Amino acid sequence: MDEVGFGFSQKVRLRKRREFLDVYKRGDSVRAAHFVLYVLENNLPYHRLGITASRKVGKAVVRNRIKRRVREIFRANKPAISPPCDLVVNIKRSAADVSYQEIKRDFLRAIRYWKKKNETLEE
């Protein structure tokens, strides 16, 4: 089922600490209202996602709900993200109090900003 883009298999996840650190070190960062997005082109045929939410965001139930929302937004909007890249989403405290739609709007705005910034650097 993952071939059509509906799954979130292990190959599309950032799981190791060094993968996260590599994106932090070599990638671009985009500050959004409810998270900080780090993006690094990965030269793979697919995108990969990593999410961090510290205990400052809220209890486990709150952190997991936000992470599920971010994964769903990522899954549903993969075509909007190009070229393939590694994304790390560091969730801020304010994300605990907002709706799915607001997080989605914030995520897509951050992706558009990154793409625009990336295009101007290439020219």
C-alpha cells in the first residue's frame, strides 16, 4: 500500500540520531508558527520524515496526537514537496492548542517558503 503513498513505512522515517543531526547541520531551516522545519535534499527517490516533540509540548497523549497530525499532513501532501528530501519537524508548544487545519496551513506555507528560497539560491 505504501507504493501509492498511503503508508508510513520504516524507509520513509528518519529514525537514527545521526540522520536527524545531519539534517540539522546541513539542511535549511524554516521557522513556522507552530514548529521549526528542517529540510535537506536526500538524493533518494522518496521523502523521509522525522518528528520531535519535547515534554514541554505536553503529556504523551498530546505529543502523539500532534505527531499523528504531522504524519498525515506529510503523507497527504508528498506531491507538494519536491525534490525528494529529508524533513525534520520540531514541534513548538503552541501546536498543542491548534487545529489540524492550522497545522496543515503552517506546514504547507513552510514548504512553499523553502521551495521559493531554494529556487532563488539556484539562480
